Amino acid sequence: MGKVYTHIPKTIMEVYQGLPEGTLAELIDNQIYMSPSPVFKHQKTVQLLNQQLLSHFSTRANGEVIIAPFDVYLDETSNAVQPDITVVLEESRQILDENGHIHGVPDLLVEVLSPGNRDHDLITKKDLYEQFGVKEYWAVDPETKLALGFTLKAGKYELFSDQIGKIESVLLGAPFSF
């Protein structure tokens, strides 16, 4: 159930925060984007990557892995996203509110492409993540199995990986396959 307003929302962030829990929506540069639920190949790819990331951190205990739907507030006014997978390393842990959401910039974000959102993930969200300084961004295509990995260097994303079926994380120093 969504928030019951006792007043008219004054900001787009208030409108976003009033959406029903679990709504697949994001707020990017003061514009709300909504999407249908993901398809099977998308979810299977998220599941495979999530399992490997959880396994990676289970032996190191130096980070958290969170899957969508889960809000990541890049700022408090106009940008809240729901990446497919979010990684917060121990040194960034202060951005994770264990009773709420993430408020700040995660270390690594993964988006698994869907037929209807390719440009949204490869252009709009990639540019947003670069602007906010997300250290590493993966865009993974479940159809072709192409994994694009971008790392932040001098404030700009550089492609570090474009492999089929796997990605070797610069940030985590480990390979992940799907």
C-alpha cells in the first residue's frame, strides 16, 4: 500500500516516496520512470550474479549485496534508483540504513538489460552513475550474455570488460560468470 498523504506532495521526491512499496519505479533528474516486471532470463541472470557476489563476500565479510527492488537515493531531491544489484563495500557502509534504504553512492551497481530498457540502462543510468561517482558499473545482456564493465577514472567511465558470459571486476579483483 502506498503512503496516505495528509498534505499535497510539494516535490517530485515526495511523490516518488508515496508510491506503493515494491513499485518498479525510479526517479532520475526529477522524472519518474516506471517499468513492468522483469522477464525470466533477466531474473535468472540477476540470481546467478547475486549468488556469486554473495559467495564472494561470504569469505571476505567486507561488503553487502542487495538486489532490487531496493531504493538507492543518490541524492535526497531528484535521483532515486533501483539497480538490479547493489554492492556497498565496508568503507562505504555508512550509506546503508539497515532500517531503510541506501542514501549515498554505492561502490558497484549492476543492471541486467531488458528488451524495453536497453537505452535506459546503457545511456541514461550509466550517465547518472558516472555523474554521481559510482566506482564500477556492469551492464549485462541476458540474451547475448555480453557483459560490459565500466570503471571510474578521473570522473569518467572507461570500459574495462566486454566479455561473453563473464566479467572480471576491477573493484573486487575477482571474476564472475553467468
